[in-house]
Amino acid sequence: MGLEKAMKYALRRSRDATTFLAGGLRTALPALLGTCLLPLVAFLSILVIAIPWLPEVARPLRALTSAERRRVARVLGHEIPEPYAPPRGTSFEQGFALLRTPSTWRDLAWMVLHGYGGLLAGVMAVALWPSILFSLSLPLWWWAAPEGSQSAFIVLDSWHKALTMPFLQAGINILALWWLVPRLARWQAWIAAKLLGPTRGVSLAERVEQLTETRAEALEAHGAELRRIERDLHDGTQAQLVSVALRLGLADRRFDADPGAARALFLEAREGIEDALTQLRTVIRGIYPPILSDRGLPGAVRALAAGQHIPITVEIELEVGGTERRVPAAVEAAAYFVVAEALTNIAKHSGAAAAQVTLRRDGDRLRIIVRDDGKGGADPARGSGLAGIRRRVAALDGDTRVDSPVGAGTTLEVELPCGS
Amino acid sequence: MRIVIAEDNALLREGLVLLLTSDGHEVVAVADTGPEIVPALLAHRPDVAVLDVRLPPGFRDEGLRAAIEARKALPDLPVLVLSQYVEETYATELLAGGAQGIGYLLKDRVGRVEEFLDALQRVAAGGTALDPEVVSQLMTRRSPLQGLTPREREVLALMAQGHDNATIAKTLVITERSVSKHIGSIFLKLDLPPSDSGHRRVLAVLAYLNA
């Protein structure tokens, strides 16, 4: 990666993290308010009289945690499931149940943590950007700044300090934006995912349910695929071959009486066979693109990239522990489909001048990243291409993330589990 | 002509031998696996080789690899590669060592015997025969082609397939004079150096499409 590219990437990463942390302020402020009210609720609960009211009190908290789950899910690429059991019994029983379930305490722990931490991180991330400009301009007007003004923790009281310390301060700020802010964003998302998601026991049950669901979806998708192939072969190729046989039969009957007409029928039969072959090729490509068997996933993806209008850089690292292990065929086909569909989308809609395809094996997951420098604004809810990718990836229990800010290109990130 | 064939499907292999011998050619060797190809070509030095892409033992792209390898040892060896499907990347790889005496066709084309034999003849004579499907794949990739008229595109496609002016004129039912006129205009628009020799022209077009 070139230096300019790396810098662009770092800038983007810091910008995205700042946006995320700033968005966190919307949940952090109510969380802080809740934290302030917490002692009151706790006090009333000890007196028992407040217990029937607890479900009412928990409602805004749950609304808040739901908002946070949605916000964090957008960057994580997968939903954070709600850990709550449905309420049962009288309001008194419900109140007690609330006190007993771990999820309440985890919600509260998140509220306190995010109330303080989220506020701090959000304000800091947003303030860091203008403070760089502030520091850089300080040498011009430090003498007019209030007495005792500091830069890099040093009081500015002489020219030589004023000409060095603000640059050091700007450096520190840039370092914080580059290193700390993206990590803060990740931690924030991680904390929310850990505390607001189901606990291990619950999450295993959920996981089984989710796997059952994706398995059912995969079976459904597989069934639909088989039906489509059957229909293509039955209505297309088979019918075509029947008509060829018919023409050959007719040609045979006319051969002696009217060789000219027989010949015309022979030629028609040949055209019919050529059409049938073309159809067969399309069907085969839909089942399993032949280039995947010939060249494996890396070669097939490189061939896809080479066939595009715009230059596509391809980076592929499929080695695990020094040896390249083949990904399961179904995953290979899905990965190929994802890249093909993404490149088609780029060619059709993005107006991009260049794009990048990255395939990486991370442990037992195959990660596919397709990035372009086009006009962005891709909406997975509208584009049928993205919806198709999401379906196909979900059927294999994978994750799909689309990041497409208007005017700043589109990044599609797909993760597919591939056994071990 | 003396011909070496590599094809693993017995029916198709026999069909090819029948077709070629009935046209007066001699099939000097038949390979049905990938590793046999290059030694057979080196031993027999045929006038042209007809190779299937997917062959035992790996059933991947053995034929294509053999073609490229053989051309490294015998650069003038004309090779016609046949496949159930065509892939632009394979064409690019085949043409990388020069387009002279290279053919790459869908197996379906064997059914049009005259055209197939004509393509074989062309390749053996140092010409080029690219499948229309490969050419259209190559052409959709090049966006500057949008400046060409539909007719000029047709002419360009036929030229890239390796046909000469007479064949292009016959296929499009126009006069050879207007074919030359179209070609002049194509070369002007694509900013290619004008060249009258049929073969150098094909090379220029392919180099352009392949860039």
C-alpha cells in the first residue's frame, strides 16, 4: 500500500471512529442522567414499595439499550440480540424478576460505564480535530492568550516554548486521533456487545436458534437453487434437444424425396444444438463457475478483476500457518459470487475510477473486502445486488457490512465461516 | 497437415480424428492426459496442435498450460486450444507469448466443420482464430470502443477473431472496399498505427484489446 493510500485509510478510520463516538453521545447523555437517578431508585427498591414500579422504570432503560444495540450493530455487522425474557406474573413478581435477572444488572453496568465513558470519549474525539488547528495556530497569537496557557503541559511564557510546544501538542493530538480514537470506538462497541448481548448460556441457546434458522435458510436457498437448475435444464436444454431430435427425424424422412429441405432441417438442428450448448454453459456457470475448478478461488477472482473496465487491485492471502488450504466449495462459490456481484455493482452504479478486492483467511473465517472510490450512497435495502449478496452470505452463516457514505466510495465487507 | 491432438473424451477424440483425416490431414499423435502433451509435441513437431483445456489427471487447465509451455520450447508451433467454455483470462495468457499461430475456440465450433477447418488452417499458417465470445468479452472491457459506430464494432470484432478483409466483407455482406474504409476509420479512432498487412493488423487490434 502506498503512503498516500495508507494515510487516506488512517484518516478515514479516524473520521469514522469519531462519527461513531459522537453518535454515542446520544445514548451517553441519557445514560448519565439514568446514572444520576440510580441511587434514588435503589433507595426506593430497598424500601420494597418501588418494586411494582420497577418494570415501568426499566422501560426507558431498555429503550435506551435497544437504541445502543442498533447503533453498535451497524458497525459490528451483526445484530446484538436482546437478552430479555418476556415478562410474566403480577407487576410485583415482574419487579422481583427484574432484580433477579443478570441482564438488568448488565444493563445498569453498561449505563454507568457508557454514561461517563461514552460522554468523555465522544467529547474528546470531536474536540481533537479542531484542537489540532488551534495548536498549530498558537505560535501566531500565544502572546495574546490568557496567562498560564499551556501546550503539551508546558506553560507558554517564552518564544522558544511557543514555537515548539504547540507543534508537540498537535503531534500528540494527531497520534491520539490515529491510535486512540479508533480503539476507543472499538472498545465502546465491544463493551456494548458484551454487556447488552445475551450471556454465554443464553447466547449458546440463541446461537443454536440462529444456526437452525440459517441452516433452514441455507436448505431453502439450496432447494430454490436446485429447482432453478431443474427448470433451466428442463425448459431450456432438454426442450431444445427434443426439438433437435424432431428436426433430425424429419430430415431423415425427407432425405430421399427432398434433399434440399432435409439439409435445411439439418442446419436448423445444428443451430438448436449450439443454442442448447450455450444454455448449458450458462447453467453450469450458475452451479459452479468452471474457472473455480480450474484455477481455485484466487485465480478465479483475479480473472474477474482482469475483466473489468476499471483497474482493480487484488490482494489475496489464503495461507493458514504457512500452507494454503482450500476453502470449502460452497464457500468458494459464494465468495466468487460476492466478488462478481460487487464488481458488477461497481461497474453499474458507482462511477468509480478504481477498486480494490481483498481476500484474507483469518483463522476459520474468509474475509472479503471490496472497496471502490466511487460516489458511495449504496443502500443495501434498495439495490438487488447487495440484497442478493446478503442473502447468499447469511445462508452460510456469514456477516455482511456495507459502508457507503455519499461521495466517499463504498466498502463491502463479507465474512464467511469456512470450517477449520 | 500433420496434427497432434489432446482430448480425453473418446467420442470427441474419434470425431476429431475422423473430421481431420477426412479433410486430408494426418493425426500423428493423440494425447489423452495433460503430461503427455508437451513430449508428444516435441517428438512429432506437428504443423498444428489441437488441445483441449481440461484434461486428466487434474481436470483443471492442463491443456492450456501445456500449450503455453510448448510455445516456450517451440515458439513457432501453431496451437489451437478448444474448451467447453471460454475465459478472457485464458485468452490473455495464450496471447501473451504472441498471437501468431494461436487459436482459442469453443468446442461448439467444431460443429461448423468448414469454419472450424478454416480456423485451423489459419492458425497453422501463423494466423489467429479467436472465438467470437472471447472477442466480445475483450471488447466489453474496453470502454474507449464507445466511440465506434455499430458497424465498426462488427468489423473490429471479426478482425480480432482473425478474419481477413474478404471474409469480413462476406460475413457482413458489404464490399471489401468499405471494409478497408471501416478499418481505416477504426485505426484512426483507436489511435493505432495504420498497417495494411492483414496479420500485423490483427496483432495491433489484439494488443489494443488486451492492454
